[in-house]
Amino acid sequence: MTDRKLLIAGNWKMNLNIKESVELVSAIAAGMTGSEVDVLVAPPFTALTAVRQAIQGSSIFLGAQNMCNELSGAYTGEISGNMLQDAGCTHVILGHSERRSLFHETSELIDLKVKTAISLGLIPIMCIGETLEQREAEQTFDVIREQLDTSLNNLKTEHVMPGSTILAYEPVWAIGTGRTATPEQAQEVHRFVREWIEENFNVETANETRILYGGSAKPDNIKSLMSQADIDGALVGGASLKADSFVDMINFNRI
């Protein structure tokens, strides 16, 4: 048995204005009374401060969806990690497949972002995952290993990864498609990731690190996913935009 506490994280992506964001997080907070899991929301940048105010007194963590690897300077349109902390964030999502594919972020850049986040005391939620073409070509584990090796290269070089670091396996072919990896498929990759952590750091770090599943996780599959030994929570997209469905996922063990 492990004492890793499950984390259900909602990535709101580019959705909701400030008023809608406050209404959603308030409904989530009201519905998760007595929850046995950690809960995090990642609103758009514009809503961070308002959401922080709305969750005061609750146990909900506040995360951002991205950040720059630089701390300040002439980087028009970017947001630094210390700006996120000033807005109340404790976590930041890095390397999401949409950042990798749509905005051409490389694993080398994500590595710099992870290093910066950790240096500031922000907890990174670093994402990895293969495309449908890569899975069908039986390249899943090669792709995952390369992403881990490169996106966490600075930590590997120093042989230290904080146990608070969070990884998220999100098969690209299951994001926003309605397709979901079976619990067994997800567990197979999660186990591979945990073994990679042990191989590159140590068994203690491997046992401490939470590995989330992302990819069309929703109320009707959350329980079976969370029953797997190496799945420590979910990074939820669309289902996190409706309070009822997200609260059901938070309270999955009561259903």
C-alpha cells in the first residue's frame, strides 16, 4: 500500500470568464465537503486572483496552465513563475500536449520551465504522452522515456527530484476525443514512469511521486482508473468545467 494521496486536478484551458470561474469554483468547494482527495483547479490567467479569493478557507489548490522559464524581462505576452505565486498559485501545469503540439514547445524548453518552477517553490505538473500514430507503431514507451529524459534533464543531472513533483500521463489520442485508455493501458504506462523515476533517482522518490492520468477522464471511468496501483489521480479537462461532474469525480469513492 502507498500513502500517496490522490489528486483530482481540473485544467480549465481557455474557457470561462472571471464571473464564471468564481461561480464554478464556489460550486466545487461547496460540493467537496469531507473529500478524501486533494483538489486543484487551473483557471485562465485572468481569473487566478478572483479564484484565489473564492477558495480562501477551502482546501482547493490553485494552479496555472503554463509559465515562462524566465523570471522577468522583455518577453511580451509571457507570465513568470513569481507572478503566478503573487496571484496565489502553488502549482503549474507544464508540457501539456497542447503546448507541445499547438505551440511547438520542446522537451528542452519544458526542462527549463520545470527547473525554474522548482527553484521558486512552485510544484510542477509535468505532462507526457504519445500520439495515436506512435501508439499504433508500438512506440509508446520509447516516446515516454524520451520525454522524461529530456523534460526532466536538469533534475536527472542533479540526481534530485523533489517528491512533491507531479507527473501526468496524457495519451494524446485520448484528449478531447472521448476515447480513454483502459485502466490496464494507463496502469502499464504509469508503472513504466514510476520505474523510470526509480531508475534515475531512487526508490523513495518513486514511491512519493504522484502520477496523474489525463485523457478524457470523467465520472463514469474515474473509479476504475483510480483503482490502479500506480495511478494517483487525474488531470481533468472538459469534465472539470461543470461542477456536478467534477464533484462526482472528486467524490468517486462514495459513488
